[in-house]
Amino acid sequence: MCTVITHRQLGHPRTAKKDILVFKLMRSVYCDKSTSSYRRFQYIINQLNTTEFTYDVEHCVNDLHEYQYRETLSNPHYVSGGFHSYASIKRMKKSGMINFLCAAEFIIPKEAKYYINGADNIVSNQIIFKGYLK
């Protein structure tokens, strides 16, 4: 999965001033853990996960809403490595993704680095799995 960002954003992630609630679509469900749809990363409830951002020059957009946003940019860049999520439940539902079992809530913790684009897709270097949406 990739998140499209502008040339100006490249290398300049935001810093979370407070915890940010985000949403992900998950592939498998267990009591206290879940596996992501794309990279099959396993999240354990309330555990802090960290990673580094990686960037890609190739087109790697996963849903129509993100693709339409990419088409408005003259020089798009792609964040491929990081924890990808959606800024809202509404945006998550627009993704059109079908390879998932359930939706879950996550927190991007205060002081984490993140990018958010015009399609309300977020990629962060830290994330905490909080639980499943009912």
C-alpha cells in the first residue's frame, strides 16, 4: 500500500500534537491481535509499533479515491513504508477494498511522525491497535 504525497511534503512529515484516532481494514481477527490486509503485519492490542518511512517513485495507488487525488498532482511522490490508515470511518468505507474481514481503531500517538494527503489517507511511523469497530 502507498500513500500519495505532494513534492512539498516529501521529507517533511508532520508531528502529532496529540493522539490521533485512525482506522484500518484488517484481514484476520483474534481476541487481542489482528493482521493487516495488505502487508499482513500483526498488531497486538495496546502495543506500540514503530517503523521508518520509505519512499517509492513508482505508481502504487490502491483505491479509486486515492487515484483521483493523485491525478490532481503535477509531481506526486509515494510513501510505501509506514503504517497506512484512514482519517475517518467515512473515508475508509470509500476505499472499495474487498480483501478484509473487519475494521479496527488505531491511535497515532502524540509525537509520532505522519503524512496526511488530500484523500484523507494517513501514513505514520508509529501506531497502536486499540480494538475492533462494532
